[in-house]
Amino acid sequence: SQQGEEDPQALSIQEGENATMNCSYKTSINNLQWYRQNSGRGLVHLILIRSNEREKHSGRLRVTLDTSKKSSSLLITASRAADTASYFCASGASGNTPLVFGKGTRLSVIA
Amino acid sequence: NAGVTQTPKFQVLKTGQSMTLQCAQDMNHNSMYWYRQDPGMGLRLIYYSASEGTTDKGEVPNGYNVSRLNKREFSLRLESAAPSQTSVYFCASTLIGGSNQPQHFGDGTRLSIL
């Protein structure tokens, strides 16, 4: 069964606003990753945060990880129309276990 | 700079027909994966190959077979297609196995089974 669950399922905001997406997972992880998927395309890796990290930044992206609550959030600041996409979290356990993806959040940024 | 290439991009099959989806990567990655993506279901792992010569079942392997032809290529075969296998199929690769690094995805094969 899938481990990561994103919230909300869909989000619509105005250009320039911030977008926050949340991800919850069920068991212990080694790392958590976020991906973006534009319509009709494959997933593109955005950021990886390890279990011993609490926050990570990449450009306009900010990811937090709270292992005590088994949750992560992705914040996109000053959103643009080009940020319109689906965003997925993926949780990685230790060892050779493959990533487990959540169901995604559909973000629409309206110009 | 192709990355992960999937062929074909679209395919329509009739129930009971067979089909092989092809995937090739040019990044010298050791591990490769096949996923299916259905509306509202996210990505579900079908099979993966941690290294050349090995394959393992994922979450939803029934009705599929795979072949790791060489380090570059990993194919997915539907022996007798069923309407429930209508989906978008994605291939991905990583430098090494496990979950500690980013996956690189192809742009998918959209498969419809009538």
C-alpha cells in the first residue's frame, strides 16, 4: 500500500501567492523526496530531505520534515503560472526498499 | 542528453493482445523501475531491477513481466492485455538501488486497452 499521502488533493492560488502542500507517511523513513509532474510529462525531482534534516531550501522551494509527526511540507513562494503542475512526495526507507509515492497534489496558479 | 526514453508514447490494444513497452537510459544508471499511474492513485511500482541481471516485484506485478536486457534497457511486457491495465506507464532509473537518491523519469507510455 502507498505510504505517502498529500494534502490537499487540489490547490488553486493566484500568481504571487505562496503554495503549501503537506505529506504524511506511516513508517520510519531514511529520506523524503518531492517531485513535480507537468501535464503529459514524467516526474521531475525537486528536492530530497534526509531524516536527520528539518528544513531544506532550493530556490523558491522550502521543504520541512517532522519525523515525530511523520509529515513533510513543501512551500513554493511567490508562485508563478509555470508552477502549475502536480506535486508528489515519495518516502524512502532504509536498505534497498524502493521509493513509495503518494497520490499527489494538483496545483493551479492563476495569472 | 536524452535521459530516460520510453517507446511507444501511445498505444491502443484490444483485450487479449500482447505488448512490450521499451525503456532505455543513457545515464549509466544501475537501477531501473516500472510504474503505472492511474487517476487519483499516484504512482504504483510494478517491477524494478536493482542491478543488471536482477528483477523484483513491486506493489502491483500481476499481469506483467519484465526483462532487464542489459544495463541500459528494461522492458515491460503485457502477455494478455486487460482493460484494467489501461494506464500511463512510467520508467525511471537511479544510479544505484534503494531509495536514497533521485529517480529520473521518462515521459511515459499512454496505453489504452479496449
